[in-house]
Amino acid sequence: MQALRLIGALGLYVIVFGIPCSGWGAAPFEPAIASAVGRAGQTVPVQVTLNSTVTLTQLTVGLSFRSDTFTNFTLQRIAPAICTNWVEIVDPTNVLIRFSTCAGNWLQGSQLLAILRFTVLTNAKSGFVPLDIGDSVAFTTNGSRLDVASPGTAAKITVIGNEPLFDMRLQSNGPAMTVYAITNRDYRLEMSSNLVDWNNFQTYTTGTLATLDEGAVYQAARYFRARQLTTSNNVTGDHLLTTNGEVVIHPLFHASVMLQWNDKAIYSDPDDDSAFVSRYAGLPKADLILVTHEHGDHFSSGQIEAIRRTNVVLIVPQVVYNGLTVTQRFFATVLTNGASTNVLGMFIEAVPAYNTNNNNHVRGVGNGYVVTIGGKRFYFSGDTSSTPEMAALPNIDVAFLCMNVPFTMPLIDAVNILRVFRPRVTYPYHYRNSDGTFTDLNALRQMVGTDGGVEIRVRRWYN
């Protein structure tokens, strides 16, 4: 059984907090004391209620270990977020955290939540408290952390909560997180591999975000934190760091997706399906629109008109150009299979997209596209079977891959082609079959596996 494990411990320790402080009605350095008992390797939050109005100056942490277990000590973090602090380790059992600045005074009755993590190494075999697949752990806010370890490649996943409340459920393909926060506000989930360098992972604008980190299995460590955004009109979606700014990936519907990069909006195959056209509301107008072919679930002249800027750039095959309005043709560039162009700081290649087993999509009529943005290569498959040209695509960072029957490719063909050209991240899209059923994306994940380095990201395309 593959299972991530919640780090447990062999040795008990006792933490005693002393808070020297001064303030209104308080004797200088009047202490407020709290203590907790934990196990080595666990995170122990201790909440202290102040007995007077104080100005926080320092926090002393006394540690008591079983003598037969303690061989090493590491303090990873302590942080009341509003304070600037630094840590002085006086000796392995006496840690002093000094605060150079704290925002204002802490009133009597205020609560201070200190989050500490200690690692105790022993000569004995490590002990674990198992967190099996399907188990769930909920934990609180203000810096609380959950560390999860596994014997496989995903050695550690840590969630750090600020304002939102996190819940983590371990699944066979990675940690599934639910982040609860205030509705109608924008939040950003950030990710790190070392607690120092943080990258944006997802932006969302709802009270509850349910997300799965499929890429954790390829990392030695993974840390998360969430924060509320003060800006407005934020585009939601996944973030990808390039050599020239971030790309935000925003799924729309079926085969329609929008990317935002350096204040430019890129749309691929904008659709006017009446049940989902509302998803375009509030999104920025298009600077660039890619259309793969003429079918109605990929091309709508009316939707292009609704979302375009006045100086939009359209990249289309000839069959789509023929269906544009006279005005839209003025902004259009026709690319045939194998042709390329540079627009708006992006390099765009048209690649073949066709069926090998029927005539739904004839070779040479439609395009797929490879768009290079800040050194990252994005592949939009359009409607296509598994083809030799797709198999030969080099160095794809993000692939939007179609998979349905009978118009594109069945599940097994999608699995096989992914294991050949190995895009680093794959978004399955266009996976609704002609009979109204959907491709089994859980089976896709399992069959693609993790040995090829392909991260499968399942996002909201239909519901």
C-alpha cells in the first residue's frame, strides 16, 4: 500500500513559553506562561492569553527532552505574522526569539499563537504515525503546519495556513486540499520547496477551493500557504512561472481556455455554448485568439467579436479565415501546418491536427498550436488523433490534450501518446464523448503513472 505518512516521533518533549513584556498596567517583563507536550517531529501550537496589555519584546522557549532520544535540534519557524523577529539558540534546550518590531500593543485578553516545529534525531529506527490513503487531517490557521512524509518521491508536503482554514485528504495521486475562506474575496495559494522561495500556485475567488496537487509526487518537499489579495479583477487559475513573468491558466469550457501573461489575454478556441458563455464575464478582452478549426465547439465568429480588443491578433487556418467577418479578417493571420509566426512577444507554431481512423478531421485542414511564452512551450491540440507529429513534439511544458470518442482519441491512445512525448503538465480537455459520457480521468492518471514525469491536472471544464 502506498501511503504518505504524518511525521511522528520517538521522544516526548515539553515546551514552556515565557513572554517578557511591558505595557499599560503591567510590571516590566511580567510573564505569561503556557506549556505543551508533544512528540519529536510534530508541530505544536501553543496559544497564550495575555494577562495584561503589553508590548511584545521576546519569547523564551524552554525544551525538555528524554535523555535517551535527543541528539539534534532544529527550530524551523516561529512567526506572529505582524512581528519582525529573529532567533537565538542559547543552547539546544533554550531558544530565545526576539521581536524587533510588533504592530502596536497587545491588549489584555489577546491571544498569541506560537507555532514551533522541532526535529529530534535518535539512533533508533524512525517511528511514524501512518496517514493512509483516504485519511483526512484538518488543522487551524495563523501559521499552523502539517508535515506529511512518504517513502516514495513525495517526501514531504506541508501546508501553512494564514487566514484560510486548510483541510488535507491524502489520495493515491497526491494530497487533495480544501481551503476555506471568506466568500467573495480573492485568494492566492502559494507553493515552495524550501520555505524561502515562494511561487504562486493558484488564484481563486470563492469561499472554498478544492484542489489536488498532482505534481507533489515529483518533488522532495512541497509547502503551501494562502493569502487574501488586495487587488481586484484577478484572473483565477493555475500559475506558471516563465523567464518573463507569470502565465495564469484559466479553463473556460470544453476546448476553450484563456491564458493571461504580462497583461495580455490569450484565448484558444473561444466557444459560444449558451450554457457556459457566462464564464467569459469579467475576463479581460483578447489580445490574441487562436482557433484550431471550423467546428462549432471550437469556432464562433460571434464569440470572437464579443471578447476581442479592437487591435486583436487572430491566428487561424484557412478554413476558419473563410468564416470570419470582413472586419475580423483584417486582424487575422493564416497559418498552415508547419508554418510559424512571432506576435506580441510569443512564438507560434502551427502543427498538424487530424484523425487517423476517420474523416472527422482531415489532415491539412485544421491546426494544433505550440505557443512559446517566456521560454515555456504550450501545446493546444485542437481535435486530433494520436499522431506521429504529436509524438515528436519536443520539450512541451504544458499540453491541453483532447480525448473523446469518436471525434478525437480514446483513453488508451491518450495514455500512450502522453507516455511518448511527455509534456511536463497536461490538462485533459475536450473529454465529453458524443453520448454525453466523459473520459475516465482517474483511469488516465493511473495508466499514465508517475515514472514518465507527466503531471495530469484535472480542472473544471464542464460543471
